[in-house]
Amino acid sequence: MDVGFIGMGRMGRGMAARLAQQGHTVRAWNRSPEAAQGVPGVAAVGSAAEAFRGDAVITMLADDAALEAVLVQGGLLDGAGRPGVHLGMSTISVALAERLTAIHERAGIPYVSAPVFGRPDVAEAGQLNIVVAGPEASVSAAASLLDAMGAKTWRYGEEPKRANAVKLAGNFMLISAIEAMGEACAFTEGHGVPGAEFLALMSNTIFAAPVYKNYGAAIAAGRYEPPGFGLRLGAKDIRLALQAGEAAGVPMPFASVLRDGLIEAMARGDGDKDLAALAEVSRRRRADR
């Protein structure tokens, strides 16, 4: 397929490279032009409009503001480009997903939400778990792209916003696990048991799952750079989950706890570190008592 790719951060570069490796023609654009260059098999283009055409367009931008600035304020949906389908793969708010669905319908461009679970190394390996919601025909038309980037595609119906709700709920659970590990480590360390030894036990027994193994190893080693999933982005996702919860009348009391911990971590200078650095909040609180 002829694919435009908008947003070449660490995740986007790995995803675009996988598409090229699988034989797709990929044209990429990024707001910082150098990020779109040097990806094997991927042609960097000079404007978002040049990328917003072809059989499909993928957007993988950092947040709501970036996506709206490029897509809506940038006038891409009003331009001459008419891609066969737009796959929105960014982690965005449920509210923006609803607005984008309506805007795309008016523009006559099929829109599918397809956020992903996985870190940059997983994207490079084509092993992402992709959460998809949108018109069945459009999802099917993009199946070869989804298969190239992911280990599995999880379908959640025809309303695009459903995929974004699933993604935010999943990230809420992930960040909750990191908070739990941070508090538990501070607790064991307060009683003379090294956190690394405690996490080795937990991540190989009753919590033998990727989140506990991978983030637990980072917490145990104090290894927070370079970031795979940036703490600041995690804070954004919790904020979006709280907004969506309020809109649906769903209280999320623990999400409020996470929000405060993430704000504290950013205030201490950890915003650009890996999300695992959230664990240091509990350790610092114990040390400061």
C-alpha cells in the first residue's frame, strides 16, 4: 500500500520502518524534519499535506494539541489529499476521538482509531498490540498495515472512540501497577529488605507479567533513561482518563492518586524520564519523613 506517516517520534519511526520492511511505500513527515530522515525504506517529505494522501495515512503524534494543530488547524481535512483511510494511532482523549469522527465524516474521509500497546523496541519488532475501532470496511482495508505493525489487532466495534477508551483504561492499569510497585518497594526497604530482591520474587511468581517484569526490572535498577514510555506522557494519559471518567459519570479515585504522584515526579525533574521513575516518589517520601 501507499502510506503516509505523520509523527516520527521513537514509536513512529519503528512503526514506519516495519511498514517499509513489509513492502509498503511509506512517505513520512514530522514537525521536526530531522526525525523523519534516516529511516530505512521511508521517504521523508516536506509537508504534512504531502503525507496526507495515498491508500492510507497514519498519525502518531504526542497528544491532542499536536494532532489538532497538524490535522485540523493545518487544514489537512480540507485539502486536496483524500487518503483511503486515516488510522489515528496516537493516544488521545475520548472527546477528541469523537470530534475527529464527526470531522472526518463531513470531509468524506474514513477514520479509524487504532492506538497501540508497546514500547519503541516492540514497535521496531512489529509486535505491538493494536486496539482498533471504526467502520468495518475501513478496518479491513487497512488490515495489511495493522498486521505489519502488530502481533495482534483487537477490534472493539465501529465507534472509533471505543478504542481510545480502551487505550486509556489500559494505561491507567499500567501506571497503577508502577505505583503499586513503588509503594511496595518503599515499604520493604523501610523494613530492611532491598526493593530489587522483593521485585525479583513478585515478578517471577504471583505477578509474572510483562508490566511487572519490565518495569519492575527498571525500578530495581533505578534505570529510567532513556525513556521507553515517558513519564510526562503517562501524566497526560491519566489526565485524559480522569476527563473521560468525569464525562461518563465514572469516579476514578485511584487515578487522582496517580495524577498527584506524577505531578510530584515532574516537579522533582523526572518528567523526561521513563514512566518507571514514578516509583521514586514513594522512595523519596519515605526518605523525607
